[in-house]
Amino acid sequence: MAKVSCTSSPGDVDCDLQCTVLQAAGARVDLTAIPDLSFQFEGWGGDCQGNEASTSITLGDGSSCSANFIPVAVMSVRSRCA
């Protein structure tokens, strides 16, 4: 479906449907939402805000972000030549 790429110091984390990044409170984490071809990124939820694919958050106790994706209609066209 889609994935979220999380970069933090130290280390990077790539996630599919769900991931957990353990960092101390006050750490800054950069998140990038990467939709598959049949989805588009709709926006962030939870403690993250906005509809840009990349966002950053300074972690507090129990910080949580969600990346929201919506399906994109995929049309298949076939032609028949006579």
C-alpha cells in the first residue's frame, strides 16, 4: 500500500504499515510518507499536522503520528484494432 520513511538521529527506519521509533523525549524525528502507485498521500494525523509528504516532530511522552493515504482509481484501457 504505502510506506513511511522515518529519519532520526541516530539511524533511519523504513516502515510499511506501522512502525515504532524509540527516541528520548525532545528528539527531533523527520517523517516522509511514500505512497505506492495506487495511493496518494492525504495528510498527517495525530501529533503531526499538514498535507506535505515530509514533516518533522519533536517527540514528547507518547507522541504519535499517522500518515493517511487514499486509493487512486486506476483505469485499464484496452484497444482492439480491426
